[in-house]
Amino acid sequence: MLRRTAKSILLLYFLFNAVVAAYSLSPDLRLIQMVPPGSQVIASMLSPKPDVQLRSFLLITVNNSIDIEDFYAVTGADASRRIHQVVFVAASGGDGTLSEHSLLVSGHFNRDAIFRFAESGNARTESYRGEAVLIVPPLARERTTFKQLRWLAILNSDIAIFGTQESVQQELDRQIANSQPDPNLLERLSRLGRGDETWCMLLVPSAGRVVGSVLEKLDAKIAAVAREGASMQYGVHLGRRVEITVSSNITSRESSDPETDESAAHSTPAQNLLDASSAGGDDGRIAVVKVSRRRYEEWLEKFPKGNLTIAWTLPH
């Protein structure tokens, strides 16, 4: 089981092309409240402003990457489409893998134009608890490798949900019930930077070890914190300096790995670090590093341009 989970995590490495926002935005609580408790991968990206070009590091599943590409395609007939924030969600399915997945998107969408265009192809419209839902079969370009039907719902022209049937049903149920955001999710978000343009929570076994090996190439301190707990989260703020906050989740029953503690105690900051700090707490540790843009870009260049990385630009 651990090997299967680790393999899933290895498929999470994606590099996003982003533009530095001129100002910071808070997470859209309308999206956060729909995230089902028990989700194992939750990531978010804010729509950028056309100021300074700089890539951002975001971790999502392969299915999430298919969802966002197909969401662009299915909603492409909407000339008024605007995207403000995307929240990626992945959870375990019946086979134990991260096979349940969805996107929660805030912005502006013309449901009539989108549904009319999709229905001219192979999609059809049904109703779920009074909400119109577009049933989208796999697109022609992916039918040999991707077999899942997905649902698309557009709420009040400013929120879109796209993903597997079970995931979208859970999210619609939470929206209809006006459910409060998962308090565990909010608590973990509170440990990240308020100005983060991207953030990711990996609540799956061995996530810390896998992500720690990635962050090690940037700085030993944040890598050590990532490895401490059974799960972790991080955020990235793209300013004049790039600030990365990493937080581990450690319960009172967990104990730190002495080897990890020793490596953290003797670690040295990466080259060109402009600032670094860490803090302890009952729920884990937090580490923050600030690096120059040059150092950050050099770090991103160390990732192979193969199947585990992809570059996207989020539409304005």
C-alpha cells in the first residue's frame, strides 16, 4: 500500500507558468467550503496579473492535470470566461488510488454557451438535486488512456465544478447544504503565508518524504520540516523575493525521526537564501525561506522536462 501511495505522489510534480500578481488575494471560501473532508491532495492557484513572468511550483495529480486541460476545452466556446482561482482536489477511490478528482473554479462563466456547445458533441445534460449538470465523456484525444465520465456544474455564473461523478456530487451536496469549510483544512491554511499565490496540501502517507527530496535541492531546512510528519503543506509567494512556507502535520502520538532531527540540526541554508526561520508547535513545525528569483528559477530548472513535469499558463 505504501509503495502504491508513493507511486501516486511521484506523479504529482508539475511546474506551472505563472505571472506574479500585483497584489495578494485570500483563498475563496466559497471554493474551500465545498472541499470534502478526507480529500488527500488539495492545491490552489490564483489567476495572475500580467506583470512579471515567474513560474510557480504546484503539486497535483495526473488526473487533475487532465481535468484542467479538458475544462479549458469544454468551456472554450465561452468568450466571456474569466478564471480567478482554481482549487484542485483528489481523493482515494475504491481501488485505493487517487482516482477521485475535481476542479473548483471561481470566475465568470456563461453556462448556456458552454452547455450548448458541449451538447453539439457527445455531452448531455442531466439534473442533480435541481442543478443542471453536463455529463462529459472522455475527449477524443484521450480515450485510449482516460476512461472516466466527468460532470460539469456551473453555479450562478461564477463557480464551476468539474470532475468525477462522486467528487462533483459531494461538492454539490456541500454547496447546497451551505456546509462550513473543513476546520482541519482552515487550520492548515492558517499556517501558510497569507500572500501565497499557490499552495498545496498533501495529506497522504509518505508525502513528506517524497516532497522533502524535492525541496532538498532548494534548502535543507524546509526539506527537513516536510519530512517530519505523515502529511504536509506548503505555499509559495512570488514577490521581489520568492517566499516558500512549509509546515508538517504531527499528531501527539507521532515522534520525530532522530535521523531527520540530526540532519536538520546540522543543515546549512541554500546558496542565496535571503532569510530563513522556523517555529515549533504541537501540530508540527513550520519553516519559511526567502530566496532570490534567480536561485528559485535555478531550482526549478533542476526538474527533468519529462513525464513528471508540465508547464501551463492560467488564463486571466
